[in-house]
Amino acid sequence: MHCSYSYNSGELGRENLQSLIFSPCKLQTLQSFCGTRGFLGFNLHSQKQRINPRGARVFPGFKLQCHSTTVVLPHKNSSRKRKKYGGVLPSILRALESGNNVEDTLNSCRKLSPKEQTVILKEQSSWERILRVFEWIKSQEDYVPNVIHYNVVLRVLGRAEKWDELRLCWIEMAKNGVLPTNNTYSMLVDVYGKAGLVKEAILWIKHMKLRGVFPDEVTMNTVVRVLKDAREFDWADRFYKDWCVGKVELGDLDLESVADLGYEMGSAPVSLKHFLSTELFKIGGRRPISKTMDSSNTDGSAHKPRLTATYNTLIDLYGKAGRMKDAADVFAEMLKLGVAMDTITFNTMIHTCGSHGDLSEAEALLTKMEERGISPDTKTYNIFLSLYADAGNIDAALKCYRKIRKVGLFPDVVTHRAVLHVLCERNMIEEVETVIAEMKRSGACVHEHSIPVVIRMYVNEGLLDKAKLFLEEHLLDDELSSKTRVAIIDVYAEKGLWAEAENVFFGKKDSGRKKDVVEYNVMVKAYGKAKLYDKAFSLFKGMRNHGTWPNESTYNSLIQMFSGGDLVDQARDILTEMQKMGFKPQCLTFCAVIACYARLGQLPDAVDIYEEMVRVGVKPNEVVYGSLINGFSETGNVEEALGYFRKMDEFGISANQIVLTSLIKAYSKVGCLEGAKTLYEGIKDLEGGPDIVASNSMINLYADLGLVSEAKLIFDDLRQKGRADGVSFATMMYLYKNLGMLDEAIDVADEMKQSGLLRDCASFNKVMACYVTNGQLIACGELLQEMITQRILPDTGTFKVMFTVLKKGGLSTEAVTQIESSYREGKPYARQAVITSVFSTVGLHAFALESCETFLKAEVALDSSVYNVAIYAYGTSGKIDKALKMFMKMQDEDLEPDLVTYINLAGCYGKAGMLEGLKRIYSQLKYREIEPNESLFKAIIDAYRSAKRHDLAELVSQEMKFAFDGKQYVHSESEHELDEPPPGL
């Protein structure tokens, strides 16, 4: 990855989805409600652990059995309707909502009672307006400060996260002698907890304790919920149990270990140190301790929770902690005490059972819920939708989604996010578009966090136009947050679609907005994936001009990107700049530069970076040492490689397979068998044993030393385990061929072909060379055709093999020389002409003619060598008419026939029995119009024999002897042209 810091759209789509689908306490009103009727008809059974069909462990859960169907359970309606007020209140509230002059509106009213003042305060949604209303109330002559008003204002300020205004209100409250109550502290814990400031929320309990106020049940429930949401399950459980015995103990709670949920550590708007130093804890009315709690911070009595909300929180706490027996015990106690159950109770139990693998128990709970007259709400169906999706039952999940409307409910934003996530994850395009269409009809919008998820689905399916239209449509409706834009850009970046990523980054509606550094980082990643290094660097250089400064991740990403692209000079420049800016590069960043230098063979520079890394206090890891050891191993510098191996040991880093394999490679380079064998035996003791690189290194070393049996032993072991790769086979072929064991070499070549390991040009070249050495020219030609079929372009090694095929196949020396010369000069269609010649020489005429058609359709002027190949291809395949047409076309192009042309024409005339043509060529040769040439004499002799004129063949044979003074020119070939160095590892 070039970008070490990015948002994944899948993660963004899932972000808080579980907590949104199931967060029973967030919608719970903490009003005291105690059911007076007993719970009849339920037995709670704890069950042994069992394994469900999907293999997940199912914990002891809830088991409900109904013994009586006539008793209706008491229950609470968790929905809360807005109150209707009488008198002048509705008109005052409307006027405040619509007007800006709060004071004039309130001055025009008659004298308001304290209760009416409270109602007006409670109905204000804007923190600015509530402060103005409160100031007006306090300005009245007969106003008496009271805690209810302050609680209402503090709650609104806390929910708006206006911490400084909250602090001033708290100070004023104390100055006015208004003492905080349990409701005050419960509210403060709640708003700080929901803002993600968990440490500060708990500190309010310490403050409460110092003021001698013992938490009531609502406050206790709020504290447990905040700790639960912070995943401090043990502390939540301890606080609850301490409260039950009448004490509050927080003295040994390490607040620094409690992570704030809403902010990164150190970046919260109110740090712990700052919070403690403010007036918040220095003031606040202190009651006489003797009247509230004794010196041990207890109220001297045991407590038992009575609120439904408390039991719901406890069930959720133990369910999330995986303590299913404790959750079951809480539920049993709820039944025993006759505490009313509500929709949230059942939702909590359903989610707890389902999320721990007991989906059937969750379904049974739904049935019991409906039987007892407690109606499922949208959240109930959202929970089941999520549970079915997690279980892979998409039909059931969609059925839940459809049932919401069927039972008279309405899907909410969580429903739509959940169903879109489920469908998009499985690329169910038609279903996704149906859901979105339904949302539009009902006036609902696609949630911002779902947009990257939908775009990822379209991109995965290659529907880039649809992705673009979808994004444009939703950009018209609203501006997207930086986080969402990052996720969308990352979708395109992962697929290498830099242009699409760029369109999102440089959005038209986005021109005046300052971009977050993370947006730049993920755009750098997009350019890096596409290897557009210049664009990435240009973006990096220009970001400061737009008010955004690179951070540590920007530098790390760029350095790793340039290093991966072997642009090591640029990488090092940015590394230097990064350090000047005061950032400390990661170990991974140093490693990328070191690995790049090592890969390029610039080992002194790699050592410089290593020493700099150690100097600035970044501890090298095994990857750093592995890169250095491998670099020195590649050059055969065993001493240096061993030196870094020893340094690695000094730093207490254990050698892994990669490091040991590199050392084996080093020993292999210098032919040190004993050292390599010792290391190889050592790797066998490691988990997983030697990898393919180590084994191939040993095979290569044995091959260089000619140790057939040792090499074969390792090779056979790899074959049996199915781990032999192309290098393994190629090395064994090299070994057998060099030792003259051609049959064994061919066997290995055949097996390599049958194993499907011919995947690149190098592997094809090895096998083709083996076939040529053994004289299997047709097999070599067939492999060449397979290579072309797979669209693998021949390289110089392939052409080297092909020229050897032409020489061994009997093509005249002059023809081979002419074709090879055209190839080396890079003339048009010279490469195709070589391939055509090979097919014709080995007798694969259909492939030859197909190849020939390629260059004959060319619109460029062709060289005489290409026409000669065409004449040869048509002539050897028996298509004499086409061969002669090629000759005439050659003359039409004002190309004079050369020696190779006459050799090929002689073959055509002989096959067609055209003696006059042969006599004409022979006459030119005899009377020196054509320079005497042995290959041409032989071609004429073979042509006469082909035409059944052995007498004339003998006559030409005698003439050839006379022309060359009786000397026999014998063309010999050496096999050294196919000799190869050992295969590269």
C-alpha cells in the first residue's frame, strides 16, 4: 500500500451501525416506573453451552416457556409523545420559534409561573436561544433560582457540547447557592458520556461523592451505561454492585486508562488535566456530610433497582461482555420482582441472544413478545435484519425489511443503512436500486455513510457510469463530509481508477472548501496505485498553498510510494524534508527506502539509511535486516550478509525464514555448500519448514555443483507436496541438460507443461530450449503457438531459441542470416516473419499461413526479407500459386530478387514441376549472373529431385563440384547457442 492512512468505505458504511441498530439505553427515558403486577407464566432455564450449525459457540442464554396464556404481562410503552400545553404557552413557544427577538416576545407575556418558565426552557432546541430565555427569566424581580432551571440549561449546553458555556452556568449556579441534585449529576454524566468524554463523565461522580450526594437509581444507571458504552464492562459491573450495597468506590479507577470515545487520546476538547484545574470541581454547594453519607461514602443501606431502564442496561452490559449467565440472572430477578418489561427489554434480549449465535432463541423471544402484547418496533426489526445478514440469510433479512411497513411501522435511517450495507456487500445491484427507489418515494434520503458503500458495489461490478451518476445525484442534495469523501476516493484508489478519484477530490462544488489532510493522503494513494508519481508529488507540493499541511502519514505514504516505484532519490529527498519538519519516520518508511536501495544494488546507500535509522532512535525490525542481508546475498557478499545477521541477533530479533533463505542464497552464490546445508537444516526446524525460495536455492546450488541425487531429493519432495514452481522445474532441466541427461530433462519439461506452470515468457523459453536441444522441433513450435495464444509476447530469449530452430530445421544459412539481420535492425514485421518461418520449418503450416496473413495485410512498405518468408511459407505448404503471386508483388514494389528469393523459388518450381523456371535459375547461376552459392545449388538439386528429374539433379550436382573446385562446404552447428546460465532465482 502506498497510503498508510485512509478510510475504507466498507468500514465507514459499518461505522456505528451495530450501535445504531442496537442501543437500547439511548432511547430509554429514565423516568421512575414500577410495575405492581407479578410476572406469571415464565420460567428461566440456564442452558449448557452448545455449538450451532454455523460452528459458533452459543452461550447459556434465555429460555422462555409459557405456562399460562391468559395472563397479560405489564409493560411500558417506550414511545414518547410531545406534550400538549394549554393557556398561553403554545403561542409563546410559536413566537419564540419563529422570531429572533426573544426578550420582546417574553416581555409581551403576562407574568409566568415557575412551572411555565420551566416548560419554555425545556422546549428550546437552540443553545443560544435557551441562554437568552434563561437570562430573561433571571431578570424578573421575583425570580428565585432553582435547580430544575439550571438542570434544563446545563443539559442543552452539554448536548450541544458547549463546554465553556456549561462551565460558566455551573459557576453561576454555585454563586446563587443552588445545590446540584441527583438529577443534575445524572444529566452531567449523561451529556459528557454521549459526547465521548468518558473520563470527565466519571469525574462528575467523584465530584458528587465529594459533595456527599449518594447516587440514586437513575444516576447509577447512567454511570453504568456510560461505562458499558466505553466497553469498561468490569468497572460498570463493579459500580452497580457497590451501589447495591450502599457504597460508591472509584478511588482505584485508573481514569487515564479509560479511552474517550469521541476523540483521539490527547485531542479531546477538554483534557483531564485541564478539567481538574477548572472551577468545575472547586465550586458547587457542599452539604453536611453527616446528613447524606458517612465518612466511608455509603448511605448505610442496601439498594435494589426497580426501574425497567436499569434492568435493560444491565442485560445489555452483560450481553456485550459475553457474560450470558449474568444477563440471564438479571432477567430472572426482573421477573421475580415484577419489574415491567417493555419493547427495549425484549430488543435487548433478542440482540443479546442473536449476537451470541442463538438465533432460534432470539426468534422465540419475538414470538413471546408479540404474545404478551408488547409490539415490536422498527428497532426490533433492525436487530433481526442485522442478525440474519450476519448469518448469511439474505432472504430473511429482506423479509424483515419488508415486514416493517407491512406491520404499520416505518423504516428509519438505521434500517436503510443496514439493508443497503447487506445488499451492497453482496453486489445485489437490482435489489439495492429497488430499496433506493422506495426511499425516494417515501421522502427518505440515502445516509451519507451509505454513499461510499453503494459506490463500491458499482465499482466492483465495473459500472463506473452508474457510480458517477449516483454520486452526482447525492452531491446535489447535500455536501459530503471530509470523511465520506475520503472513503469514496479510496474506493476508486483501490481499483487504480485515479481519474475517477481525482474527480471526487477536485469536485466542482468543492472548489472553495479547505480539504482535510486525509483527503490529500488518500489521493496520493490513488496516484501511487496508478504509478503516477509525478502527479502525486505535484499534489504534495501544492497542498500547502491551499491551507493544508502534510502530516506524518503524508510523508510516510509518499516515501513508501516512491521507494516501491524505485524512485529512490525522490524518496530520500522527502525523507530528509520529513525529518526537517520534525516528524519521525516509521520503521516501515526507513525499511522501504533501504529495500529500494538494496533492490537497485546501491548497498552503500542502503547502509547509510540503516545507520541514520539507528541514530534517530527507530529500532530496525526483521524486514530491515532481511532487506540488507538479501541485498548483500544477491551480490555474493557473504561476510556483509553475516555481519547484519549478527547485528540482528544483538538487537534480540529472531531470524525468520526470509532472513535464513537470503543467507542460503548468499552461500549458493559463492558455492559454499556446507554453510547453505546447515542453514537449510535449521529452517526445517522452524514452523512451516523451508519455503520455495530456500528449496530452489538449494536445488540451484546442487545443480551448479553437479550433485544430481541431492538436487532431485529436494525437487521430488517439492513435487510430492505440490509446492514445486517454475524455477524448481527450470533448474532441474538446466541440471539434466548440462549433464547430457536429455531424456530426464525432457521428462521434467513435459511435467512442467502439464502442471500448468508455463505462465510467463521465461518459463516457455526454458522448456522450448530443452525441446530444441533434444531435437523435438515440432513440440517447440507447438509451445510457441500456445505462448502466442496466451498473449505472451516473445522476448530476446524466445527469439534466440527460434533462430536455433530455424538452423536445426534445415532453413538455409542465408535465409536465417537475412531474417536475423532484419530482426536486429527492428524492421517492420521482422518479428512476425521469424515466427512464420519457425512454423513453416517445423511443418506447422496452418499456423504459418495464419501468421503470414498478419503482415501481408500491413499498410506499410515491407522489406524483401518479409516477402521471402511469405514465398517460403506458401511454397512449403504447397500453395505454389500464392507463393508466385508474392514474388510478382515483390517485383511490383520494385524489390529485386536476392539469393534467398531464388532459393525459395527453386523449391516452389520443383514442387510444381515447373522445369522451365528451374532451368532459368540454373542458367543464371551457371553463367555467373548469380554469384555461385552452395545453398542455391542444393536448392536446385532438391527441386529437380522433387520434380522426378534425377538426371538433371545429378548434372547440377557435378556442376556444383566443378564450381567450388571439388571442395565440400559442410555447414555445422554447435549446440552452444542453446547453452544457458542457471535460471535466476
